[in-house]
Amino acid sequence: MASAKPIGNLAECYANALAIEREAAARSAQFAEFLEDHHEQAAAGLFRRLAGYERQHLEELERLADTAGAIVV
């Protein structure tokens, strides 16, 4: 089992959270596209909605990071 590296500061915390949300939004959109290609419109719609929620989370985290003065790339 791999050991986790502790997060050193607020900027690192935001950077990790932003990376997670970016990945989640991209993967959800990718899965929605896959489902659409396989004619699973209802499931694809669900994953499109999930991708939208993840993008909203990302936008909110970006605002919070900016408000906190955390320099995140």
C-alpha cells in the first residue's frame, strides 16, 4: 500500500482539489460521450449532468482559491 504525502499548505490543498474536480469533469463527459455512441441516451444524460456538477465544483474552488490568495496553477 502506498503512503500518502501530507499536504503542506493551503495552496497545495486547493491544487489537489482542483485537479480532482478537473479529472472528474473530464471523465464524466468522456463517459457520457461513450454512452451516447452506444445509444444509451438516458445514462449519457446522467453523466452529462454529473460533468456539469463537477465543472460547478471546479468554478467554486477556483473562486475560493482566489479569495484565499492561494496561487494555484
